[in-house]
Amino acid sequence: MPSRRAILPVRGFLLCAAATALLCSACGGSGHTATSAATRAATHGVAAAHGAVATRPRPRPASVRVTYRPLYALPAPLRDPAFAALAGGRFVMLGGLDAADVSSAGVEVADLHGVRDTSALPGPQHDAQAAALDGRVYVFGGGDATELDHILRYDPTSGGVSQVGALLAPQSDVAVAASDGTAYVVGGFDGSNYLDTVVAWRPGSAPRVEAHLPVGLRYAAVAVADGGLVVIGGSTPAAASDAIYRFDLTTHQVRRIGTLPHPITHGDAAVLGSSVYLVGGRGDLLNAQTSDVWAINPVTGRVRGAGRLPQPTSDAAVATIGARIVVAGGQSPTSTLAGVGELVPVAAS
């Protein structure tokens, strides 16, 4: 979908120094580029505390880098499933597309050593997403021959699946994250329109629109961290997006907090430590996958290179399991993938 990208304002900071040589302070401003020295200093909180001398050394930031370790292979290649982390070091993948681009009804529960259990959805589907709430996994929307509006509940204990609700409209290509018992469904596609909504849903209640993004988005990457829902990249009606937005879970306000080094859609996000990690993804072309892993500050939007996957990958299942991020399946420029691996932190030197 080649076209121009929407241009949005970028926030910045202006640092100013006092006339004396003993004390310093910081003041705000606007109009910077993402790579300016002022931005780097402000992001690291350089302003000295009251009464501190100017020569006080700054603390070294914690390492955000991760390295990839292969684990095993799925029974068959799979991309674009709904997925969620489970208790006991497990994760679940629901639906998706197989190597022949056919929708799957399969449900696979796996851990760090292999697939442990299988069951099935009521029917085949892909382009849905899921969230774990109170020990259950909920799958939102998706599609096969057409877009779906259902909210499905999967019980990891029994393997049972049932429909427990419906979205405001049929929609596929959604992104989903959860916080404090609420799932947030971001963007999507209703068959005609790119959706700009942030929809909140709790079990037993009706879905409600909490906010609107500046533009409709499909295939965004989302994660909840530091009291906000971070929305990264995705596909707009014009092209893949490089924008990073933050939806404040308290004020329900949406603002742009950062910019990716280049537009990325069909990526996935997970939280590890104090960073949100964007894992893989692609550009507008179907074979434009990337192997990059980016660490994003969920408050400032600062983006730092964090590592690489063993091959360019989009549309994988990505979940935080303990102190690691599991990456399962996905799409490379030439094939659907079956590999499962983990991204683990690299000790700071």
C-alpha cells in the first residue's frame, strides 16, 4: 500500500544552563530531532537534583540488549496466531495460518521445551489477538472468509472454548493487551475501514470505546507498561507507520511519544524489565520482514537497538515468560516458520 506517511508533530526538550559554575537546572522546549544531543540527555534525566554539584556522575542505564537462543520447532509452521502467556511458564497459540496460508482452528499450549497440549477453536481463523484475564484466555475478532465479531474464552485447565461476547463490529487485524482485568483492543479492520478505536472490555461487561487514535491502524504492536498502553507501528490506510503512541490508562488520553527508525507493521511487542520490546515485523511489502529487535521506553518513547532475530520475521507469537521473551513461528520473506526461541537479557558490561 505505497503512499506518503502522515506527518505528526514531534515533541522535544531544550536544555539551558545557569550562569554560575556550581549549579545547573533544566527547562523544557520544543522542536528537536530524535537524534539530538538534547533529546538523549533529557531522556536520561540529566537535570541535577537540587543541591547537587555539576560534576556528579550520572548512573549508568540498565542494559536493554537481548540475545536470541533457539529452543525447538513447532509440529508445523504457523504464523499470525492469537497468543497469550499462561501460568507455569507456558503460552498458548490459537488459530493462525499454516504453510499453505490456510486458516487454522488449532490451539497449542507450549512451554520452553515443546508443545504440551492441543485443542481446537469452534472454527478456523487468523488475524485475531488474545489476552489472559483471571486465568482464562480471551480471543478477540479475527477472520477467515470474512471478519468476525466474537469474543471467545479459552480455559487452559479444561481446553474448552466458548463464545462469551461480541465486539462492537466484526474486525480482524486487531492488537490486544491487558491490564488490571481489562483487555484493550486496538485498531483493526472491519472489511472496509481501518479502525482508530481503543476498545476496553472486561468479562461480563459490554465493550466500550475509550479513545481514538489519530489514524486507523491494522497490525500494530501493543503492550501495557508504566500505566500506559503503548501502540507501536502498524498499517495505516496510506502506508506502514513509524509512530509510537501512548494511551494513558488513567486519563484515557492518546499522545504520540516517539518515532521508530523506520516504519514497521506486523510486528509484536512484549515487556521485559522497564522496556517494551518490538520484535520483528515488516514494511509495506509482503517480503519486507526485519530481524531487528527494538527496546522502547514506554514513557519517553526513546527507541534503542536491542538485538536481532536469527532471520527476518513478522507475524510471530511473542510472549514474556519469566525473564525471557518467547518467539514462536512467524513469517520470513520466503516461508512460514516453525521455530521457537527465546530472547534473554545480555548482562551489562
